[in-house]
Amino acid sequence: MARRSRHRLLLLLLRYLVVALGYHKSFGLSAPKGHQVVTAVEYQEAILACKNPKKPISSRLEWKKLGRSVSFVYYQQAFQGDFKDRAEMIDFNIRIKNVTRHDAGKYRCEVSAPSEQGQILAEDTITLEVLVAPAVPSCEIPSFAVSGTVVELRCQDKEGNPAPEYVWFKDGNRLLENPNARSTNSSYTMNTKSGTLKFNTVSKLDSGEYSCEAHNSVGYRRCPQKLMQVDDLSLGGIVAAVVAVVLVICACGLGVCYAQRKGYFSKETSFQKGTATSNVTTVSENDFKHTKSFII
């Protein structure tokens, strides 16, 4: 039994070897040489190359996009989906004329051809990476700040690929990433990765128009400038606010006293008492009539 199993195993290995040799000899097709990565800029062209040196006779070519579900890109000698109007076939290769960010993903070309040993299949896998320029970033810049407090400005872009870095501008001038407090008369921390500009102790010298720029290897965009006004905390303003609150309370108290003197509250009480007495009298009269009719 052991000899027979070994004999069958050797025959099986020999058969696979013969098929592989015949496959390369007849058609010149080779197994995939590693995973390809193609990088393209959005709205420009890209070529997805299926690495097969020679086109076999009577071969069939298919391109598929892989993911959660497999979809055909090129099937039965025709492009499918939105590739119909913006792609062309060059031998085994696909030329996309106008790449979009939605084209990014993993693709696979499959070439099948008949042989004496049966149908032979060769395939190659390509990953398409689409580089996207940043959009206009979303900037959060306060209009007013109190001197001596902590203030943080935020800047963010969600479309750029690769992820953009950020730089801040004040009054049109680029702020230094690592400022010297003595030279700039300001104390802040800039995070070029997250897009934050943080003032640990903001001062009146930090007042000005701020804007943020997001940039990557493809391009850059900047949000509109916005004024941030920094003022000292005014003691006079606090006193005025307190005085205003006190005046409002006093006015409310005087109004209540005036109403009591005029008897508005007493009139309302007497009216309620009179209404209650009349209701009791009416109920008593009704009860008396009912009792009288019952006796009769």
C-alpha cells in the first residue's frame, strides 16, 4: 500500500511538471512576478499592465476589480460600467484616460488559453493608488479672545491623498513651525499633522487675520482669512455688568411692592374667596331643594 501511494504521488507530481513545462513552452506565459503598484494623479491617465510577454492564439482576456464584491472591468472584448467612455485596451493593458479617486483599488487580469493539457490560466494583480489634491480646508478661527487665555485654531481637510500637512498664516505671512518667543513676541504651538495652532497665553499682539493651508505632493488649498481680535479683560465692563444686574433686581422688587400697595394681590385673593363662597352657597341651596322634594 505504501509503494502504491508513493507511486501515485510521483505520477501526480510528474503530471503537474509536464503541464507547467508545456504551458511555458507553448505560450510563453509566466506566473505573476510579484504584486504591482501603479500610482496616478487624479484626472490624469494611468496604465494597468498585465505582464504577459506574448499574446496566445485563441486566448481570452478578462479584467476584474476586486473588493467586497468582484466586478468586471473588461469582459467579452468590451469595457463594462463607467470604463466604457474613458478607457481603451492596448494588448493586455488598460489605459484609463481620466482617473478618479473612485478607481483606486485592486485589479486582476486573467488570460486563459486552450492547450493539449486543457485550459490554462495566467493572472496578474495590480493595485491602483490615486493621488488627490486637498480641497479647501475647514478652518475654525474664533472672532474674539480674552488676553491671557488658551486659544486653539483648527484646520482640517478630508479629501487629500496622501494625507496633507498644514501651515498657518497671519496677515498673509507664514508662521514659523517652531517660533522663538523673543523674536516673534508670541507663544504658540503649531502641529503640521493635525492642523492645530494653539496659543498657550494669547495676547493682544496675536490679533490679526488668520488662514490655513493644506498641502501634499499633488497640490495645496487655503481657507479664507478670518479676523481674531484679542482684548484685555476689562474691569470696568465687569462692574457695569454687575450694576446692570443689580438694577434689574431692584426694578423687579419695586414693581412687586407697588403692586402690593395698590392692592392687586389682595383684590385677587378676595375675588377668589368670593367665588368659593358663592359656589358653596349654590351647592347648599341645591341640596336643600333636593331634600325637600324627597320628603314631599
